[in-house]
Amino acid sequence: MTDAEIPELLISAAMIRAARGLLNLSQTQLGETLTPNVSRRTISKIETETEGRPDRRRRDVHKALRAALEKEGIEFFFGDEEYVEGVRLRRRPE
């Protein structure tokens, strides 16, 4: 399977909320500090979304949030038939 054939895995609303919790960030802090082009209002809307495929613009925001959170040490795990989705925070080297 080529990279183009691999489905894009978007982080869910619950994963974003969990990641913010691990980093102790408010929606405002996430928007202002990690993703300055994403407003608190947009983050709030994304975090309350129900399942479904977001439009292209919203997918770009999901990608930006995921990249910013991963840069801060967040790891995302996507569910399958055996496991549920999850989030964890890597330890920072001392």
C-alpha cells in the first residue's frame, strides 16, 4: 500500500480534549500558543463535533492541532477492533 492509499487518520474531539488535559492547556492557550492561526472558538467547535468526516478546511485545522500537540510530546493512538483510541504524553529528557 502506498502513502497515497493509506487513509488519513484525524484526531477526534475526545483526543484533542485529552491532549489538552495532559498538557494542562485551555482552549485559549492552545489557540494562542501552539496554533496561533486557530481561534479558541474554532477549537471549541472541533471539540464538540460528533463523529463524521470534517470538510477540507476543518481537516487542515485538525492537522495543525495534531502537529502542534505532537511537538509538545503528545502521542495519539487510533482505535481498532481490539483497542480504543488514546492519548499519552512522552516524558521529556532531563
